[in-house]
Amino acid sequence: MIDAHIHLDQYENIEMKINSWQKAGIKKVIAVSYDLASSYKTLELKEKFPDFILAGAGFHPEKGLPKESDFQEWQRLIRQERNNIACIGEIGLPHYELEKLPHSLESHMDFFKRCLHTAEEHSLPAALHAVYDKAAIVYEILQQETPDIAAHFHWLKAQMEVVRQITAAGYYVSLTPEVCYRERDQVLATFIPMEQLLMETDGPWPFKGPFEGKETTPLFLPDIAAFLAKERKMNIHTLKEQILHNTMRLYGSNI
């Protein structure tokens, strides 16, 4: 199994944890970044665990807009490390922190477009943060600016009509451990075609339900797979193989 969205640089004792995850059968993770320093750190981890980590470089939209000098250095980093980068991410539009951030939504939209064009320039997929009403805006920008790049809507929260548009366009959508206990995510799961379905933890973000009080790690993935196999009336091995194939088709063909 592969965790399609995790923030490895936010864990303590990460090297020890990775060794334990590998022993437990986790094949790979897609490690995304949230700013310039995070992108460097993620790539350093990639160097230590080249067969386990597929690295993403990006600017998390809820963190605010970076300095122009940081963006320019980030672009140089991508050019230098292109062979070690699997995606541009995490990028997108802010929602939770938008009212607290100093820049307008329009400014964030303009910056998001610049990040997408970087992805397009290097033939990389985009790992997207796009929730609630921002999901529709992100979808429209993708279609208008970079219709040919692959994209992954992680932990998607959106109206079902928007979900239909996203999946009809061929974009990927991932489910988190919330699908095991939250109706909203269970409804979302029914709209995602099997060929576009991924699994993620967004670790170390914490979860509730059966995961309350536990550190979020890729070891939650078997719980997601078991729930989905039961709901879709599929053999769990077949489901895991399909999701593994989906994830590598999106992220593994670029390195």
C-alpha cells in the first residue's frame, strides 16, 4: 500500500518510523511539502529513503504566500532536483485561514496559477489542497490554465456536483481515515471511480473515531482498505492492487 499524501517532515524520529512502516508492508509514501524549507527537508529524506519516498515540493496555501525570493529559489530547486521530485505539492487555495491571511483570494489564485505552470513546465502532477467552495475554483483554474496536467484532490470536501466534474475530468481523489467513521466521506467514496481512487492519511494530522488518541501514520491504510472493500463488495487484495496501481500511475511514472 502507498500513502498518497503525508507530511513526513513534521514527524519526530521519522527515520525509525519509516523503518517500522516498511516492515509492516507500506511500500511507499507521497511526501508533500508546505514551503521552501519543507521542500528541502522532504528532498533530504528522499535521499535517505530513495525507494520509499516519492517527494513533492510545494507551498501549502493555508500558510500564506511566500516571498518572491523563496518562490524563485523553489523553482531553481525543482530544476536541480527534477529527477527526485514526483509532484508539485501541496498547492491550492486557502480556506480555513483565508480571513486571517494578509493577501486576497485573487492573489492566492494568481500564485496558484504560477505553481501549476511550474508543474506543467516539468511535466509533473499537482497535489492539491482544495476544500468546500475553493474546490470548484481550483477545478476551474486547472481546466483553464493547465488542462493537460494530472492532479490529485487530497482530502476533498466539496458539493457532489463539483466532485462529479473533478472525476469526469480524470483527476484523482483520495480518501482519509475519516471514511471509516464519517458519513460525509462515505458519501464521497461512492462518487470516486475505482480507477481514480487513492488512499492517504495526511499524517501527522490526527483523526477521531477508532483512531482517537493515536498518532496518524500509514499504518492506518489497512483500515481504509478494509472499509472500502466491504462497501464496494470487492476482494480486499484486488482493491489494494488497484489503488496501488492508481497511485503509481499518477506519481511513479514521473521519476
